[in-house]
Amino acid sequence: MTPACHFTQDDSLGLEERYPSRNGPLSFKSLVLLIGDNADHAEIAVNALQHFLPQIEVEAALLGQSAFLQAKRIQVVRDWGKEPYEAWVDGMRLGQVLVNLFSNAIEAMSEGGELKVSLERQVLQNQEWLSIAVADTGCGIPPQELVQVFDPFFTTKKSGMGLGLAIAHRLIELYQGRIEVRSQVGQGTTFTVLLPVTPLMEAELPGVSR
């Protein structure tokens, strides 16, 4: 029997504590400021771009979740080579996105399992990208919920506002990247983040399906 699974958008990006009312005016305001088409906020995000080594943020995010990983008997598998991986992104914001993805993966594996984090270079449409994949062996997300996971305020739990993944999605887009998800009920879920290795000018984003 597949264990019951409630999909949650983690509040590690800091909003759900400050705006506890799910449908109130403050919630709407936070949504506009942080994931809406706010030009000033977008400019701030783009100005924070930096070339850095993403595995540093991966390890830091994993370390922050170590107590939860141990408590749920979840094994972490790291899949990347010794060569340096680089990306053009704000490292602090990427760390927040990773914590959100790791938290969701841990939530999905209530009876233990495997959390696999993979780094890989890809060339799509003559542009080099860094792929960061976060895969769990949890309960999976039903198709009718999968199409909504990046929607603001979507959650299957009674608590929380459901903004975590929506904000993560918007942040990655601001850094000219993409985030996708695939899942199979009873087998697990994989979130993949694509980030440009060099700054993009007028290059088209790769065609990645949700």
C-alpha cells in the first residue's frame, strides 16, 4: 500500500511566518513583491548574479537538513564529478531554493528512502547549462497536483500558504534559468533546476516541460 502523502511547499524562503493569513491582503502583497512582475525586485535579483561553485550551496543546504535526514533514515546520494561546476546565479538565493526542494523531498519520504542530488553540464540550443536534479524515492505527486506545484498558494496540507515552490520558480526564472518536475505516484519525484553557466543575453531558454 502506498503511504498517504501530503504535498507541501516549504516555508524556508521566509514568507509563511510573516504572512500567516492565506488569503488576506498581506499574503497578496507578499506575492506581488516576491513573485510578481515587479521590475525593481527583478533588477535587484539580476544585479546580485555571481559566478560561483554550486556544490558549495548544495552541501550547505544538505547540512542544514541533516537532522531531518537522519531522523527519517534517508540516505543521501551525491552524483557529480571532481571537476568544478559553475553557474551564473545568486548563491544565497539558490541555497534557499535547494532547501525548499530538500524539505519537500524529506516530507515525501516518511518511511525513509533515498535523496539523490545530481550535478551535470548540458548543452541546449548552443548554450551551456548546469543541471541540478533533486530526486526522492517518496510517495510521488498525483498528476492532477503535479500541474499545480508551482502555482501560488497551492498546497495539500492544512497549514502553510503554499508559496515556497512558487517563489523558487520565480527566482530561477529571474536568473534566466528553468525548473521542471516529474513524478510517479509510489516511486518518487525529481525536481530539476537549469542554470546558465554564462550570462544570457538574447539566447532563448531551453525547452523544458513541466
